[in-house]
Amino acid sequence: MSCGGYPTCNFATDIPYLKEPHTVCSPEERRFGNLLRTSRFNDLVGLHRITWRTTCTALSNIDAVADAIAWLIGDEEAVTFDRSNSYHGPEMVLLEATTSKKRPAMDSLARLGKQGLSTLRATYHERYDEAHVLHFRLELHALLNGEVRVADRPGTGQVKGEIKVEVYPGQSPEEQLLSAIDGAIERAQRFEKVVE
């Protein structure tokens, strides 16, 4: 055996990254013989990304709205501003925050709280599309008052949320979404215990 042209006898086994995945891997499940295998990382339900987006007019308190979006995403630096003029002339500001990191995305989703996440879980079939994205809206005025409330229907004064769920071949999109929501509910309950 050789490595880079030099003869070697043994592989190095004391490298930390060689040990880490073994603590997370579960035994490989086989379906349909050897033709199709499911992921070895069954416990790692993840989100590709989470995005929060809202529009403010010239009359809005843009700083307060930006703080609310920053709280949702968990990072002030992630909030972007896009200023433009509306069709009728007044200035409009589009605020957007996105993260593609798994843990911050799950923490951001958990900020909806148990009640909001339960609402999403109960109504996911109306909100989940073919591209594995869950669409929902939060009431902006409630959010500015420190309360997270999922909106019943589209309207003005709302924050649009989008969650892109990781789905790989051999996995059910609905099961992956529900697992992600359940994981976020567990995180939300842990957050509530820490606050108490």
C-alpha cells in the first residue's frame, strides 16, 4: 500500500475527524436488498436553509422590524436591507435574513415556540410544496410586541418564513419535514426551560 508515492504499512487512526462520525452513525438500514440504502445519518434531520422576509414602508419603524428579524434568525449580521421606490413613489425597504447552517436554522425555527410549531405541524399539507419548502407567515405586529404568532391567511404586516428541508433519495419528504418540526419543538421546550 502507498500514500502519495511513499510506502506505508498502516493508516493513521488517531486523527480526530476519523473518530467523530462513528458516534453519530447508526447501523445502515437496507431496503430492497442491496439496491437501495437509506442514509447512515438517520438522527440528523436538517434544514437546507431558513429565510425570513418582510417589507416596510417609509412610515414603519425599520430599526424595530430589523431587530425582530435579527432575533428570529439569531444573528444581526444576517439581516439585509434592500431600499427601493414603490410604484407610487414612497420608499420601500425589503428586509431579509437567511441562514444555511443547520443548527442556527433549527434554532431559528424553534423560536416559533411550541404553539406556532404545532400549528405548522397541523397545517403542513397546505404549506409544503414539491420543492420541499414550507411556506408560512408570522404576524408582524405581534412579533414587534414580543409574541410569535403564525398568521392564518396572507395579509399586510406579516413576516414571510420559508424552510427548505433536506430530503434525499429513499426518504419521505413529509416524514423529513415532520421530523424537523418535532426536533424544533424539542428545542423550543428546552429554550422555555432555560428561560424559566
